[in-house]
Amino acid sequence: MRSQLFVPLLTYPDPTSTTFTEHAAALAKYLGADIVARVVDIDIKTPSAAFGGLFLDVPKMVAEAEDASRADGENLKAAIETEAGKAGVAVTTEVKRFHPEEACPMAAVEARYYDLSAIGWEPHHERAYELAESLVFDSGRPVVLLPDASNMDRLGHIAIAWDGSRAAARALADAAPLLAKASAISVIMAIGDKALPEENIAEHLVHHLKARGLEATSHVVDASADPTGGVIQRRALELGAGLLVMGGYGHSKLREFTLGGVTRDMLTDLRLPVLFSH
């Protein structure tokens, strides 16, 4: 059975970076997966009364925004098909149209049908944060965030942010296809930021990974003085890892979303590809 990598591509208000399409193709090649790409064009429909009161020619503005979205969508469709072809990866592309507020929630719903999702991470992209939040916490499937600075040649070395929690265990299980292909695995345990279930949880995990025939080592970092997410990422990069696996933590209440501390740290300053699972 072949695995499938779901790749949503946004066009509004700013398009997904074409650099991401290259990274997504490299990830699919590493996994031996097919790409299922969804280009999301916008369909604004009827502008709100408040919006219409601010501008004289609202229909023209709507048409221009939709035209720009279509053009960016065509460019992204061509880019993902080109990069998949270069990588020797099978790709299926489809263009779908949604109202801007529906795009991210609908991407999360569709992601439930695939093994893994990949999205581009640009901290100043208006919709990137919303898309990441929707897929990580609403799709029920693992998500890889790929910043433009990703070094895809290092995917064979995987770091695991391990605190022994339920979320971390879920991420570990979801990362199994990647771990099975890894040439090296670094288990990173942060101390000083919160209580841990036991002192030697990193070594405990390494023992279990080695029992499965995987090459793994443990590493401890001190996060008592600096944000945990930054400390873990820095150590992962020092070790030469190309992908970090971690559990995403957050909760929603009354339609307001609150991220856990380490998850928030990561999204604020993402320096390498990260597989989030919730």
C-alpha cells in the first residue's frame, strides 16, 4: 500500500511559497509517498455591509482579489507538478474554491483522509498560522511544517522532543514511517521547565527504539533559562538533525485557541522541519 502526502496550497491573501513545493516533493520522495495537492482559490461571494461601506467599488476589488488568487493558484499548481516530476514522485492536483474563512477548516477536514500532511511555514504569512493550527489540532493526522530554510538533505537524521507525555507518544507513533527510514535518531529531553514522569525517560525511549532495530542516542538540554522550543531546536540542529518530531499541545474554549508553551515557542521561531501530532 502506497502512502499519500496531503499538500494544501493557499493563494490568499498571499500565496504559499514556491520553495515549499520543492520541500514537499523532497519529503514525499523520502517517504516513498504520492502527493495529493489541493490548490485553494478564494470565492468571496457577497461582501459584508461593513466592507461595502468603506469602499466605493467593492465588486471591482473582489474581482481583482479573486483574479489574483486564480493566477497564484495556477503558478502553485505548475510548481508542485514540476517539483514532483523532478523528484520522481506521483502527484495529483485539484483546484478547490472556498470563502477565505472556510479554506483552513476545510483543509483540516480533507487532511483526515491522508497519511500525513505537509504545509509551508512562513511566520509572517497571514494564513500560515491558521492553517497550521487547523491541521495540527483538527485533522487528527500528523502534520509536517516546512520552513523555507529547511535542509531536506538531512531528513535521514530525526530528532524526537521527548517528555513522556501522551502527546509525545502520539507523535512518536505517527512518525513511525519516518523513523523506520532514519539513519540516526536523537532523543532530546528538556529539563528545568517542568516536572517529568521519571529521570531517565530519554534513555528509556532509546532502549525501546534500539529494541526495534533503530539507531538512537539520548541528549539532555537545560531549558530553565530559555524558551524550551528554542533550546530543543538549537540542540537538534547542532546534532545535525533534519526533522524534529514532537507532540502539539493546545486547547480551544469558546472558539478561542490557546497553544501550549513549547508549541507556541516552535511556531514563533521555526528553524527546521517539525512533525507535529496531537
